[in-house]
Amino acid sequence: QLTVDQYWEIFSAKRLSTGRWHESSYYLYDSMYRNHIKDEFGFVKLKNLDRNGYEVFIAEKLKKHTRHTVHTINSSFMAILNDAVKNGNLAGNRLKGVYIGESAIPANNKKITLEQFKEWMDKANEIMPKKFYALTYMTIFGLRRGEVFGLRPMDVTKNEHGRAVLKLKDSRSNRTLNGKGGLKTKDSERYVCLDDVGTDYIDYLIDEADRIKRSLGIIKEQKKDYLSINEKGLLINPNQMNKHFGLVSEAIGIHV
């Protein structure tokens, strides 16, 4: 008798409470649900979901979105319904395995050549403030944006060659400005060794943060001592990275 809306609330609350989702994951899935699923199916009882209607829904989505986006919408909905089946709220998932055809919207080409990447980095080095270029440089080693902004002095050591080794254990996003105390999953925790240039930049970030804290008389607890602070000693919003990326992309005509 539960509606899709009612089960979404149960499903999402359970994922948060069991630690399978961080708060940032919740906002991502909640946005997907509200933008694509809620209006069409939120009021429908689980037992009344109709496969024919869902096939039409998928076909309509393919007219407005890329196949990848529609695939993601479908996967999100199936996760909710499969959970309802496992927990005995639904006898079976009648929508499972619906065919997803081709989209009228072509997928974005996100690939660039190595030469274009080097051009973009050169332009970034030219126009970005040094602090943001140093943070940007960390991303070429596979760090997510939130992981870059979650770096602390306690996460940085040096190997026998004098190169910095990062222990990734925390993350900061626009919704978790004060840190999450962990990454997306336990498997995301890892060590990353930087090159000589990256080592110079992480040393610079540590020195800059120390300078600012000393000048303002700030003493931070080790676990909250993030390197990404501004001249006022306040944490930099990770969304600022997007702004600087956009300025570089616009200046050179290559989107990264």
C-alpha cells in the first residue's frame, strides 16, 4: 500500500543511517528522484506500478536527455524498487529490465588530447591565483574535488625520495563545508604519491595555511585543520574551484 514517495523516504533514511550514503550522496540521489521520478510516480502505490507506463516514461526521457542520463535515472529507480522487494514491501519488481533505447540527444564529448590538457594547465598556471593552481594540480593525481579540499597537514608525509605522500581520509563539499570525517566509501581511502612539482605545491599550501593561522592567532584541532583556507582564516568553499576552472576554460576555449 506504500506509495513510491513513502518508500523513497524509508529507503533514503535507511541508507543515511547505515552509513551507505554520506549527506552529499543523499543530495545527489534526492535531486535525481525529485527532478525525474517524483512527479510521474511519487503518488503511485508500489503495487500499482505499471510496466507499460514505465516504458513510455523511459521513451519520453530519451527525447530530452542522453542515454547515459536516462540509464542513471532508471538505475536510481530500480535501486528503490529492488530494496522494496528485499524488504517484503513489494512482491516483485515488474519494471526490472525495461529496454532503454538510443537517445535523440548525443552524449557530451568530454575527451581532450594530452596537448590540449597541457595547454589548459599552462593557462591555469598563468591566470589562477597560486593557491588555486596548487589545489588544481592535486587533481591530476586522481583526487576528487572534495578530497583536495579535505587535505590537512596530518594527511601529508614524505617518502624516502622526499616526495609527498597524501593519505586521503576526508572530504569537503559545498554541502559539507566543515568536512565529512570520511570519504564516499571505505575503499576510497588511499595513499597517493605526488611528483616533485606536486610536492612543492603541497608544501606551499601547508606553509601558506601556517602563515595565515599565525598572523590571525588561530589554533585548529588537527582533524579540522584544512589547508584550503583564505586570508581571513575561513574555509574556502570548494565551489570556488568550479569558478576558476570556468575562467580558464573560457580564456583558452578548451573545457575541462
